Amino acid sequence: DYGSPMNLDPGLLEILVCPQCRSGLFLDVDAEELVCNGCQLAYPVRRNIPVMLVDEARSLNGNN
């Protein structure tokens, strides 16, 4: 549900990597995104499901 706190499995967070550069991701709870330090993309989390599509990601450096 929208408006409720995110609830992602910690085990899932350990194995997820950025589909573009294969770097690890960290969870930005406030923005409801998984953020890649490598290529600076932020992947949305919708209804506690990470959307790991490069086309759906937001660029953190303004190039998207």
C-alpha cells in the first residue's frame, strides 16, 4: 500500500545489484528507492517490490 513504510527483505537487499553496472545498492527509505553508488541511478520501490529496470531508474546526476 502507498503511504505505508517500506518492508524489503534484508536478504534480498544483500543479493540485489544494479542491472546496469552490477554495483551494490543501498536503500533510501525516504525516497523509496534503491540507489546505486556506481552509476548513480535510483530504482523505485513500488508496493515493496524493487523495480530493477534501467528504463524506470532515475539518474541522480541529472542525465536522465
